[in-house]
Amino acid sequence: MGARTRDAFPLSAQRAVNGREDEILAAAARIFREKGYHGASIRDIADSVGLLKGSLYHYIRSKEELLARLFDGALEGTVRELETIAAREATPSDRLREMVKTYVRAVTANLDAVGLYLREWRALPAPELARLRARRRAMRALFEDVIGEGMRKREFASADAKISALAILGMCNWLFEWYRPRGRLRPEALADELADRAVRSVSR
């Protein structure tokens, strides 16, 4: 019984730390979007989660680290999901539709992080920026490959897979500017609408 108690304590403590870090990341995303990255301070973030400024450094090293973690976390899982869809045995149209729906759901679930990326990416330290750009290139390549396959099979009429991929991703990214979670469109309905538009934009 004593051993189980000792084993359980570190696990519960780690969960508490992880929960606190998630709370800090969510607060940072909101404050960075409201004030801009350069206008926000560590004290703003600490105050919003009820911590002293010094205590916040138990969870993060710097404001730059917060920004990098927000960007990286928002993309990592999405890229893995898109890779799975792109590799499926399905028509290019079906795969493209599912990829757009997946990406739209990711954007609507991470509006603050997407807005931050589009406005503040220049503030990232060089190593983090290079890693993020590589991840975004990998994601765009997945869309390009599916569109390119559709072109070869004469399922799509697009003349340029890269431009088509950029246009589709741009349409999805721009949601951060106008989409409101409490508006008339639920995320799933919006994902369906934009996926249909994306497929029509490249179809014959």
C-alpha cells in the first residue's frame, strides 16, 4: 500500500504541473492575441493565472518559449493526422476533402495560436522559427501531393498544385480573422462547407 502511495504521488503531481502549464499556455495565447506579442508581458500572463511573476518561471523559461510552444503544439498533432489521411486508399477528392475538414477543425480549435502565427511569427527565435517553417512546409507538401495526384489522374483541373495548396490553406488560415465560435456556424458545418469549396476549386 505504501509503495502504491509513493508511486501515485509523482503521477498526480505531474498531472497538476501539466494542467497548470496548459492553463498558462491558454492564457498566453489569449493575451498575445489581445495585446500583441511585444505588448504582452510575463506579468500579464502571471496575473491572468493567479501566479506571481517569479512563480511563473517554474513552468516556463521565457516569453519566447511560450510563443514557440504555442505554435509547435498547435501544428504537431494536425500534421500527423493529415499524414494519415493523405496515405489512405481513397480518391484524391475524398482525401482532399477530409484533409481540409481536419485542418479547419484544427484552426477553429486553435484560433489564438493561428492568429499569433500569422501576426507574430517574426518574433520567434531562429531555431524555433526554422522548425516551425519546416513543419508548415511538410503540411503544405501533403496537400500538394494529393492535389498533384488528382491532376495526374485527371480528377482535378488545377494547373499548379502548389498554388492550389497555398490558396486552400490560406482560405482555412484566414478563419482566425472572422470566425466566431458563438456564431451561426458550428465548426463541423464550417469544415464541411470549406472542404466542399476546396474540392470544387480544383475539380474539373
